[in-house]
Amino acid sequence: MATCVANDRAAWLTGPRTTCSHPPSAPTRVWRLVLLGPPGVGKGTQASLLVNRIGACHLSTGDVFRAAKSMKACDLSPAMRQALEYMKRGDLVPDSTVLSMLQERAGCLRCSGGFLLDGFPRTVAQADALEKLLDENQVKLDAVLNYDLPIDQIVARLSGRRTCTSCKAVYHVPNNPPKVEGVCDTCHGKIIQREDDKPEIVRNRMEIYNRSTAPLIDFYEKRKLLVTVSADGSPEKVMNATWQQLTHLASDPQD
Ligand code: AMP
């Protein structure tokens, strides 16, 4: 079974036949987390900060689809080609496609280093399927971190968000621009505005979030897994609030 504690996301991003390159190790506390929240709330940024602390892989379904976008059309399955059309419009990719992708990569969910799911589940059907898959693998979620932010702040964040096409570092114009316009500070990759961060697509994504994903708040509240964190403030401030909530959970005995 693939095990990985160094955020080696190759297996998740490139497909079921790729295995993790990092050997297993024994982290002091294994975390299995889901990040929830509307588009633009800063889940991706929090995920990057969190994985540095917890040593688990950051598994983002959106990243898998974006990775597929840069592949040649002839290398993509018909389902994946269709998925990219949904993504371009800001619509959700059909549950069946997302779930078969998850099934293929179920090894990542069994990883002894834990995991951090970002962008999945997105619908109640996906949450049901995840619950079933985790039960089958005798794996339990520790928490679902629900990031909360007023809508006007979300719109401001999304319209200024810029992303590195190589390392996925996130910038913001004008709050946190790269040192050289269009060039990533970290890897010198090209910085772009994601197609789905454009205003008309953002409106569609927000509607879809309210209709399809917001019901998951109730779903996980009922299972006593929901931990709500205010996403207002700098990434470091939000990270500290997140960590405070997680350490509070960790002080309760694990069952
Ligand atoms: P994200 O980066 O998580 O905002 O995802 C970008 C896009 O990928 C979304 O707008 C959807 O089109 C697609 N996507 C990512 N994750 C899922 C999912 N779990 N279910 C359906 N569509 C998804």
C-alpha cells in the first residue's frame, strides 16, 4: 500500500498507476481531514499551510482536473474530456466521474500519513460515497474544517486571485502580488488568472456551492465532525485559528 508523509502528491495527481516515492514514517498524530467552504474562501492556501504542520498529503480534486487540462486530448479518457468541459463552465463534474477517480486513488485514503481532502466532497452523494469508502477501509475522519467568510470578501478575493501554473502558489492583486509581474516568486513559473476565477464563472460557482455543497455543513454537523473556522484575516491568522481548533480536538482521546 502506498504510504507517504511528505506531501508527495504524484500518485493522486497523475493517476492510479503511480506510487508514492516517500517511505512510510510514524507521525505523532495522524490527521484525516476534509476542508469545506465556498470558492475563494482560501481553502487551498490553508491546505498548503496545514500540510506543513500535519505531514499529510493535500489531495485536491480541482488540482487533478487542472493537471488533466494540460494533458494531450488523446491521452484523456472520454469521461475526463467531458469533465474538463464542466470545469470550464464552473459547473460541477458529474458525481460518477469524480467518484470513479476517487476509487482509483483509494490507496491515498488508506495512507498511514493521513490526508487532507480539499474540494471533495462537493455534493451529498459524494459525501455518502466517501463515508462508505472510509468505512470499508476502516478509516475515520477526524474533522471537517468549514471555512466561513462574508460574500463581499469572497468576491474581492476571487477577482484578485492569481495562481502559478507550475507550483500552484497563490497570489493576490493588489494584496499579495508576485515580486515580478506574471512570474512566480518561488519557482519562476507563469502566473495566471484561473479561467474559473473570471467574474461570470465565479457567479455560477457560488450558486452551485449554495445549492450542492452547502448542505454538507448540515451533513457533517449531524456526524459531529464539523469544525467552523472564520476565514477572515491573513492566511497565518486563519491557520492559527485552525490549529487551535485542531489541538483542542487532539486533546480529546481518539476513538
Ligand atoms: P476547485 O479548485 O476545488 O475550486 O475545483 C475547480 C473545478 O473542478 C470545480 O469548479 C469543478 O468544476 C471541478 N471539481 C473539483 N472538485 C470537484 C468535485 N468534488 N465534484 C465535482 N466537480 C469538482
